[in-house]
Amino acid sequence: MKVSYDKELDALYIELSTQKPDGVIEIEEGINIDVSSDGSIVGIEFIDAAKKMSLDSFLKYEIDGESLGLMAMMQKNKNNSPLSFKL
């Protein structure tokens, strides 16, 4: 899943699949669902997103300890050196 936000347009897009959408279903004004030819949901678009929801919940992310540990093991195995993070 990928979330992108265009501040100028105040448009939030949640990409659920890398499939190319073949159609759009408007759920209500400013909320559109992109669908593939087989009816799968590809993405969801919110126009005037800041007026409809709190964007903080969509535009921040968290990594739990288990995932961080797995990432560290993968990185260490990849280049046989300790993992370092830059913040």
C-alpha cells in the first residue's frame, strides 16, 4: 500500500495495487475508487482530503520493534556490516 498527498490540490490517494485502473466509481462527491477490469479495487482518492479527515493518520508511519529487527538482520546479511540509521 502506498499513500500520497498533493498539498496544492488537497488530494490524498491510497494505492492498494500496482494494477492500472480501468475505471472509477464515485462513492460520493470527492471520494473515488479506482477499479481494474476484473473489479478489483486499485486505489482510493479523496479530493479536499483535509476537510474530510485528519491527514496525520495517513501521512505518518510507524515501524514496530519486530519489523525493525527483521530489517536490521536483512541489512546485516546483505552487506555483512552493522546496520546504521540516519535520522
